[in-house]
Amino acid sequence: MARYLTDFTFPDADAEFSHALDTKLNCYNTYYPFQVLPKTGLHTVEFAPITILYGGNGSGKTTALNVIASRLGMEREGLYNRSSFWDDYVGLCSYTPGEETPARMAILTSDDVFDFMLNLRSMNEGIDRKREELLDEYMEMKYSAFQLRSLDDYDRLRKMNQARSHTQSRYARDNNVKNVREHSNGESALLYFTEKIKEDGLYLLDEPENSLSAERQQELAHFLEESVRFFGCQLVLSTHSPFLVAMKGARVYNLDGDPARVQKWTELPNIRTYYDFFQKHKKEFEK
């Protein structure tokens, strides 16, 4: 399996403190992303073909992912939370590349997925507005008097003949592009990942389970496993989805731990909460 990234090191609390003294950053109330990851004890991440940064809100998993993406100069589509001290922090980080170089690198976020779904919707809304305009144009073309005076009038004459020989719906259909196929939010989100993730790539995914039902999350997990196993991809995810942390061979860093450490997915507190809940209601499922 491909391994384009071997490890990544964030500055520890001592390095952050030293940098703060050198640059007099301590006169500020906050200087994000400093002071975030030392709270979790996350210092060095050693990557597997699938590496997961797991934790609740505020655990720093998205910050870590964005820092890695910035340090590697990854392509990205959307904006992200950064401050005046972002470049200083990223400059203190280091990484070890793997023996191979990926054909492509990108970070894919839940905001990117949301924008993708909005773009699909906007395209269809624009097509629908154009269809309404064509329906009005049909009536004008069908019943207006017109005399060809020059070649500049040819397109209008063509539309008049078309209107007089076709129904209104046929006229609108022939002069407009087709709507993009309508998808549910979950289908669109899954489509986004299957279109963006190509072979031989290094991809960072920030909470890809957003907008996905339990069934769709399992489909995504299967797709990601296949991308790693058969298509030469390496993946780093931030997530708290039980379906994603359970992916085969994934190395899971629990950022909710004290300190952050690698754990089996079945040992994660949130996963145990799910397990205990279903164990409590086991008899109801078996009726």
C-alpha cells in the first residue's frame, strides 16, 4: 500500500513557549493555532495508509488537518480558519515524506461538500429560470409577424419556424440544457468524494461523514478502503464516525485522550457509548 507521508511533527508546549518569547506573542489574548494541540499532547503523528484523527468538538483534529495541509502546500477549494500567526506556527512543523511521491494531493472538507451541493442546486435553478424565459419566448415567436430583411435576422426566423412546428414544451426542451440529475444531500456528498478522490493520491478529509446517513457513511468507508487497497491512495481523516474509525487497517489517534495516543477503535469512549446503548436495548432488537 502507498505511503506518501511517513510522519508529521507539531511544535510541543516548550517550542511554542520559546517562540512566544522570541516574538513577543504573549501580549495577545490568543494566537491561534498556537496553544491548541499542546492541550491534547499531540506531537508526532506516524501515518499508516489510513490514519484517523478522532475526537469531539474542540479536540483540535480539524486544526491539525489544516496545519498538515498548509505545511505540505496542498490544493484546497474552500477557506479555512487561520490567523495572523498561522504561517509562524506552520513554519515550526516538520514532516518526513515517504519513498514515493503522490500524483496529486488535496484536502477535502465538509464545507467543500456543502458548496458542491449548493452549486448543483444553483445550476438547476438557473436552468429552470431559463426554461421559464423560453416558454415566454415561444408564445412571442409563434404569433408575432416577422419579415426577413438580412442574414442578421436568420436566427429569429429559425426560432419562429421552430415555434410554429413544435409544442411549447418541445421548444423549451430543444433550446435549453438539461437539468443536472437531482440527488439527495447524502447522494451528492458521496458523489463529491467519488469524483474528487483519484488514484495515487494523498488526501486529507475533514469530517467527511457530515450530510451522510449511516448507510451512506458505510458506502463511503468501503470506497475509501478500496481507494487505498487497489488505487494507491493514502488517507488522513478527522472524524468521529464509528463507521469510518472502523475501517480496516486504520491507525486511530484519540485526541480526546490525555494525552492523545493511538487506540483501537473499539476502545474509544464515544464508540463504547454506542455499544453500551445498543447492548442496553439488545432485547428490543431481537424481538
